[in-house]
Amino acid sequence: MQQIPNDHLTVETVPTPDADWQSIGAFAKTFNGDFYAGSPARAAEIAASQRHSTLSELRTCLFYEWRRYRAVGIAPDDRAMGYVHELLDKIRRKLEKDERD
């Protein structure tokens, strides 16, 4: 899937709360968290901090989660999916408020 910059992202683009992992992964790939952060290590730091104040930081976290689970070849468990859906909800709220960094 192509990259979608924050200024072109819409609420309708964000997977819904009932979306499956494959759909979420397709959306996560629309933002390169490594590029935004400057490196994979910095993207991991952003994801680990869990203090996400910007749309780009939230998208970096989602990208990181997608990449992490892809690397191990499994889908997230229920607890991890709860976190992923929290990220998606926060992304939707940022877009609804037109907070695009």
C-alpha cells in the first residue's frame, strides 16, 4: 500500500474497531515510522515511551506494532489488539480534531 501523509489522511481511512489484523496492517504500512523517527531504534523508543502527543507519533507506534508482529509471524493476542485499537481510536480523534502535527 502507498504511503498516506498526515495531511491526506481521513477518518474513513482508519480501520474501524472491528477491523481484523490484516486490515490494520495494511493501514499501518501507509506510514513509515522509521523514516519519521529517523531510525528503527528511534521508532522503537517512541513506541516504548507510550507518551504519544502527535498524530505522527501515534502512527509510528502503530507501524512499530505491525512490524513487530510481522517479524515473529503471528497476530497480536487480545491484550495487544486492545492496545492497537486504542492507537487507532486516538488516531481517529486526532483527525476529527484536525490535529495533524
